[in-house]
Amino acid sequence: MSILKKIWGIGLLTALILTVIPGKSKAQEGRYISNQEFYDYLQPYGTWVEDPQYGDVWVPDVDESFRPYASRGHWVLTDYGNVWVSGYPWGWATFHYGRWRYDDYYGWEWIPGNEWAPAWVRWRHGGGYYGWAPLMPGISISLSFGRSYREPDNYWVCAPQNYINSPYIYNYYAPPSRSVTIIRNTTIINNTYVNNNQTYIAGPRPDEIRQATHRDVRVYNVNTTSRPGNPTIYNNSLNIYRPAVQRQPNARPERVVNGEAYKQQNPQQAIANRGYGGAPVMNHNNAARLAMVAKDPTINNGVVRVNAVNRQGNPRFDNRQGVTPGQQQPGNDSRMQQQIRDQQQRQQQGVQPNQQGGQQVQRQQRQQQFDQQRQQQGVQPGQQGGQQAQRQQRQQQFDQQRQQQGVQPSQQDQQRQQAIQQQRQQQAAQQDQQRQQAIQQQRQQQAAQQDQQRQQAIQQQRQQQAAQQDQQRQQAIQQQRQQQAAQQDQQRQQAQQRAAQQQQAQQAAQQQQAQQRAAQQAAQQQAAQQRAAQQEAQRQQQEQQRQEQQRKQTPPPNQR
């Protein structure tokens, strides 16, 4: 019985341990984060919205023409397949984990996920084009290859096959209205790549791209970096941040907008819109308004929900200030929660918010007097060691001054707490301002880089077009010269043929004339011969007649 109890206890302990350990996706080279990092990292770049079907979704703060797997990025062919390399600082998360969907009010929304992939898209090809579209939430890889699954037409992005691996592929996208026609004349690409029993959607294979583009393509290796950021290509490797995600049961965004409540209060402020050809676009002004409501320090329980986030034991990183995993940045905790805690503490101490004015002035005066005494005594802030006694004396004098001014220690504590609170608020405001400036500067730099890349691409395209035009012009001139030479040869041959024909005709005429003259001569000779024969016959006849007459005139000898 005791053995059975021990076995039962060990089994129960094992079950408890398994339930406590959070689930974790496939690890990439031993690096992992919690899914709380998605909520923290993406907070400055967009707004978390509570969706009644998908839970907490993220609406990015982007330009109007944003489309997932289309804007600010390109495809890189790797041993995992075609990997989407994004130019957004948050692209490592939203284009390789989770799914995208389009909401008629909030526009493009990202639903968090824990499994990494080269890109969560579906591929098609045909008619000289490649097409890809984001996989909707809940669609598995096997289901995406079937005929029963069909995404909306405005999800598709199409580009000519020749530019599938170009870093400037966004310059060659087909218009959305034309993409619908292109996709209807294509077939599905169901290529996959399996690594460590994990299946990935690979997209077009290298041999297919070589056959379509008629040129060789490079296949890069995938290396995992230790920090989030934009992927880089060095030598023959694509360096990308792709940690395994460890599920944290209580992970949640710090501030979430109630999607239904906000939509009811702002029915005419939709972020989603329709552009040229029915393409989905983002209303940037309405998106900024949504972000302002989400960041408003005034808590509105009907629209914005503030969650108490527990980050203990979670490796953290900061996406702008350069904080490495595991470090804590001053003021980076939830300022709203800190304000709530400070307000509760002031209420417990009996300090009302309107008591800060005069006490703040008194505190500044005492601090100035204390600083003057320190300067008179020649004490520098960094000196320690043997001056501890002097500091104790000054502290005693400062305490006496406090008592003389009628300030009770409890009031001093309250004032100190208020000063700390005000300092924290100032630091938070400065940090917000610095963060906004950093974001603005980063956006400007990215916009400048994009403009520069666009100008370079346009310049390169113009140069290519000019080179193609020169080549075509040279080919046209060469072809024209060849045609002229061929025409001249043909005319020369025709002239020679005409001359030969004329010569042959002349020779035939001469021969005919000679034959006619010979015939005439023969006829004349024959006529002459006939005349001579006639004359000879006449002479002979005349001779016979003469002889006959002579014979008649001469009597026979017997008559003589």
C-alpha cells in the first residue's frame, strides 16, 4: 500500500509539474522569449484592440498603402524556402509569427501566434506571375493547399516572375484590380520544407525560379540573431531574429481598446478604407486618433482597459532604448499602473492632490538653503569617506530647520512622495517625448531610406530602360542595315537576272534573225536553183524543139 501511495504521489507531482510548465514552440538554436514580449514590443508601433472573435489583436500605425507581405519588404530564397524580409522594426514578429486579417473597420489586424515560419502566406503561379496572400487565422498548412479554402480577393499580391527575388519588387506589383484577374488564371504552389519534424510553406522552389527567370538564383542559409530588428544578409547567410515563443498564461497587453465600444462611439472614424481599384488602404488620421485614445492617461473603463502586467521572470528587451534581455529600464514599467499605486498611497497618507502647491515651494526653498550650506562648506557631491560626520551634522541642521518651519515628518514624507510622483511624471513625459521623437526620427530615416531606395530603383530602372532602348535602337539600326543590304543584294540579283534575260533575248533574237536570213538565203538559193532548173528545162525544151524542127525540115536520106 505504501508503494502504491508513493507511485500515486509521484504521478500527481509529475502531472502538476506538466500543468505548470508553459507550452513552448519549436526552439531556434536555444533562444526563446515569452509571448508577453509581443505585447510589450509592439505597443509603441500600434494599438492593441480587443476583438470579440480573435481576442487581443494589433492594429499597426502605418501609412495608408500598407499591405502585409507587400509594403517595405522583399523575398529572399533560403534553405527554408522564400523568407519575407521586412523593413519594419517590428517585422520580425508580425510576418513570421501569427496571422493577418482585414477588418472592415480597423483595417489590417495581426493576431499573435507562437510558431515561426518563413512567411504565413499561400502561393500561386501562372501567366508569368507569382501571387501570394496572408493565411487567415485558424487555417493550417494542409487546409491552405485544398480547394475548399479561399481568401478574399484583396488579400492577393502579384508580381512578375522575373522580379520575385528583387529587393525592389514593390515597384513591379500588379494593380489590385488586375491581381484578381491574374489569380483566377493561376494554380496553387504546395511546396513545403520539413526541418526537425516542423513543416514550413516554402513557396516557389529554386529550380522553378531558375526556369521562370532564365537565370541562376542564390539560396541563402538562415542564421538566428540574438536581438530583434531588421534582418540582414551577409555573405551567403540571412541573419534574422526568430526565437522560440514560450506561452505565458497571463500574458496580455498593457492597454487594450474595446473594439466594439470604440466602434459604437466613433462610427465615422473607421481606420479601414478603400483606395484605387477597391484596394484596402488605411486612414492614417483615424489610426492616429485610435492611438491617442489608447494612450490617454485618463482611464475610461468603457473603451480602454488597463491590465496589470506581470513581467517577473520574463527576459525583456526594449525596442528603442537599447536595453538587452534581462535588464530593467527606469520608467519603462507601466506608468499608468504606477500612477494608480501612487494615488492610492497618497490617499492612505491623507494627502490630497490640491496640497502640492505651497508645499512644493517650501520644499524648493529648503533644498536651496541646503545646497547653499553644502557649497559654503566645500562639500562636493561625489566626496565620501571622512566627510560622513559633516553630512550627519548638516542633516541635523536640516532637520532642525524643518522643525522650525513647522513641517511635521509625516508632511515631509507626503511632500517627498509628491515630489517623487511629480519627478516620475516628468520623467515619464520626457521619456514619452523622447520615444515619440525617436519614433518620428526613425520613421523619417526609414522614409528617407525608402525614398533613396526608390530613387535608386527609379534611376536604375531608367538606366536599364535607356540601355534597353539603346540596345533596341542598335538592333533596329543593325536590322535596318541588314534589310537594306538584303534589298540591295536582291535588287542586284534582279538586275543581273534582267540583264541575263535581256542578253538571252537578244541572243535568241539574233539567232532567230540569223535563222531567218539563212532561211531566206536557202529560199533564195532554192528559188535560184528552181529558176536555173526552169531555165535549163526551157533551154532543153527549146533545144529539143529546135532539133525537132531540124529533123522535120531535113528529109530522110532515102528521099534525097
